[in-house]
Amino acid sequence: MSNFAALTRMRIQLTIRNKMFLFFSVIMPFGFFFLYAGVFAKGVPEGVRYLLGPVVALTVMGSFWGLSAALVTFREQGILRRFHVTPVTPSDMLASSVVANYFLTLPTVLLQLLFARVFFHVHDFGDILAFFILVTVGTVSFASLGLVVASVTNTMQETQIINQLLWFPLIFLSGATIPLPSLPAVVQRVGVFLPATYLVNGLQRAIVFSISISHLLLGVVILCFWAATTFFVSAQLFRWEAESKIPRRAKLWAAATAIPFLLLGVYENRTGRLVAESQAAMHAVENSGHRGESTK
Amino acid sequence: MNNSILQVENLVKRYGDVQAVRGVSFNVDEGEVFGLLGPNGAGKTSTVEIMEGLRTLDSGRVTVCGLDPQKNSQELKHQIGAALQSTSLPDKLRVIEALRLFASFYRRHRNPEELLKRFGLEEKRNTFYNQLSGGQKQRLALAMALINDPKVLFFDEPTAGLDPQVRREIYDIIEELRREKKTIVMTTHYIEEAERLCDRVAIVDHGTVIALGTPRELKERSGDKTRLEVRLARPEPQERLKNLEGVSDCRILGDSYILQCQRPPQAIVSLVKHLESQGNELISLEIATPSLEDVFIELTGRRLRD
């Protein structure tokens, strides 16, 4: 336990001293925030409130970039080797990455809420408990995804390619950039297979409709299950040495992490519930938006 | 035998089709500095990393402090300290932070401040790892190896890639540890290092131990002869050179003739006379005092750093 705590502290220190952190955890999230709130929502409080879900989801999902890159760098530079001759275990190493990342993401999310309040006069953030549970589960699960990416790639270059391949579907098909109801029906059907979609939808409904956690349970439980699966897989595939090869079973293990959302996606495609929910959220904002305009 | 703290029996390690270690055996006694001397790729690092529990073995038996490195790796790691090859620390970790962090991993540890002082790193206390010089990084690596007050220390090529002055600094540190009767297993491909620092040396080549003993014993075994390395304008029959007065053996290594001789002055005189009579010329002549290099050449027909 003390190894885990000491490593978490080290990771937080190192990340703050790293320039890449500044980009992924500060510039990018706040860039998205002001773009969404100022330009897309035109600064209208209802619009900002509606887009806060996607913005926070992007911040939370960004976790996997930094985490995969950090772990691969540690391995490539022979840093992990040095820890390997100490009593530190792979779980210490991995869990500390995830927890450190959480403590680094949380302030950014809180600042986004604060900015929404101060600059865009959003006063109602809906169900705060549901919001924070989603942020927590989301950060942990996307961080674990980063750890899996790190374990199935050998070099930083490979890591970045996989990250790009994951990032674009996650942000474009999930409603994080383009609202789900605005996407073609086919894309919506694909979107419901992505963990990101449930995060965006959950955050949005918690904020806009004050939906409590008990009504978001299915998505949250599957996200938790996904987080556990990805973390377990990353521990199975963990390599201390840069030269040790990726085991052949690695691809199978990595593919196994898709199972939770594959099942949920099939279910959601049958019921069409999720798409209907996000439509409702959008309509709610559109209506309030019209009201806002007509009173002017 | 004294109290041996580390035993290696018929150790074999394969990487795919390549057999890196082929049946290595030796014991290390408590309080001695034991060296594995050999060229790069001889299997030294594999052997050491198996003892440290970093790699698995294919067959044979290894015991360190009474523990099996594979089965009891967690416990073993509390008892050993290591300075590895091709390793690093995070760029933005400060010297003192690194020592404190690693100290926290162990049940029992030494005072990081005291180690800073001992390894001359006080001034670099708050410096980031990536701003340290090669020598400072290596001193930190040695300090970190000592952080848990280990029973056995492993130094894998502790001076590789360092310039001569820094190398001497590291020698001083290791000699001090030797005086304190620390048990150290080190690998090296530097003859001087093995002769100067090690109580006993195992000469390793192609994954096997080809000679083992104190540096003195090993040199005596090869006859304690001076080596003349000679390059000539034209080739000369090996047999003729071997039969010169004062010369006891001759072998050809690359473009040089290696003459082993008990009485060097006499050998040089007879060599020069012989060459004159043949109309041949001496291009260069080097005189090397007896060293472990001779042992290696005698056993393998190669130089250590070929």
C-alpha cells in the first residue's frame, strides 16, 4: 500500500513537471471548453449547460493519451527495469498511474464548472453526485484503456497511432463533438457501442435533467465493469522490459476489453433508449433556447 | 569454502534459438567482490539478471541469500541492491526524491541524506535526473543500490561508457565498499577493473565460465609471462618466431604477432637480430605486463575486446 502511495505521489509530481501535461490537461480541455461554450453555445447559459457534458467527457477521455505515453516512455527508457529490482509490483505501478491521473483530472473538471458559472452564468449543474460518480468512473476507465494501449504497443510511435485510431471514433461518434441526434441513424447505431457515448449521455442527463445516479445505473455499471476489465487486462499484459515481446495472447486480451460495450451496444440498438434520451436532452435545450431568443 | 551467500549451478538461458548462458556454475562467498569478466554478449548480464530475479532461467539452479530468485522474488528484492545496465530514472525526478522514493519501497532502509553525502551528491540534491552528468548518474545509481542496506550488491558494467577520470571515481567507491566487506557481484569487460576490484574473477566467454580464480591465480596459471605485440612489414613464419631465444610461445592475432616471453629484453634482442637477417622490418612493438588479457587470449585465441 505504501509503495502505491509513494508512486502515486511521484507520478503527480512528474506529470506536473511535464510539458505534455500542460497540453493534454490544461490547454486542450480549456480550449474545448471555450470553443464549445463561447462559439457553439454562443454563451447562452442553457446551451453551455447542455454542452458541459461533452466538454467534461472530452477532458475525462483525454486521460488515455497521457497515461499510455507515460508508461511506454517509462518502459522504453529502462525506467521500469529499475523499479523491477525493487519490491514494487505491476499493480502498484498501474494503480498509481490511474489514481495520479484522477487527482490531476479532477481540478480541471472543477475549473470547467467554475468557469461555466463565472463566465457563462450557469448556476444549475443538475445532479452533482451523479456527475462526480460519472467523472470518477470515466477517468478511471479511460486511464485503464491507456494502460492497455501501452501494453499492446512497443514504441511511442505505435502508441500514438493506436491513440489516434481510438480518439477519433470516440470523440466523433459518441456525441462528444457532434450531438448524437444530429448524426445519421447508421452512425448512431455504431455510437452506442462506444463507452464514450454512455459517458457523454450520462453527464448530459445528470446536468440537464438532474437525473440521479439510480436512473443512470446501467451505463455506470457497464463503465465500472469495463474499467475493471481493462485494468485487469493491462496487469496481465504488463511488461517491465522494453525488449520483452508482446505475448501472442495480448491481442485476444485487448479484444476482450470490448466485450462489455459490445453487449450493451446490442441491447441499446434493440431498445433505442439511449438515442431517444439524447434527443430529449437536445430538444430541452432547443426549446429553452427558443424561449431565450423570443424574450429578447 | 567460506559461507557462500550465492550459488549458481549449471545455469542455462536461451533466447529463442540462441543459447546465451550454457551451464554456468560458481559460488560467491560472503564479503567478497566477485567479477564476471568477458566480452560483450558473453552472457554476463543474463546471468546477473537471473540472480536478481529479473529474468527466468531455462535450467539449472540459482540461490541468492538462501532464496530462489524465481519463487521468492519479492522477498529477495528486499535483500539485494542493484545498479543495472541500460536503465534510467524519470527525467524530472530530483536526486533526493529518487533516493527517498526508493527508500520507501523497503522494510529497512538507510538514510537518504547520509547516502547523498557519502556519494558526493549533496550539491546535486535538488537537481533533476536529466541534468546530471554521466558520472553523477552512476554515483546515484550506486547510492540507490545501497538504499536498502542489501546483503548482496549487483553492479552490471558499473563503468561502461564513462570517461577514465569518472571511472576512477567509481573504482574508489567500489574499493571502499570492498573494505567494508560488502558482498558484490559485478560484471565488466575491462581487464583493469576486474584485476583491481575483484577478489575472484570468473572469465566468461560464449555463455560458459572458462576460468575462475583470484586475479593472481589466473595470471600465474598462464605463466606470468610478458606479452610482446609485434607488427611486421612482411609476414614471418610463426614457428621461426616461436623458436627465438627468450620467446616461449607465438600466436597470430589479426595483423599482430603475440610473443609470450619470460625474459623480455632477451626476446627483443633476438627478435630484432632475426628480422635484420631476414631483411624484414619492425613496424610496431608493444610490451604488455602480465594481465588477465593474456589469460583470455590463451584460452580463446581472441582479445577481450574484439
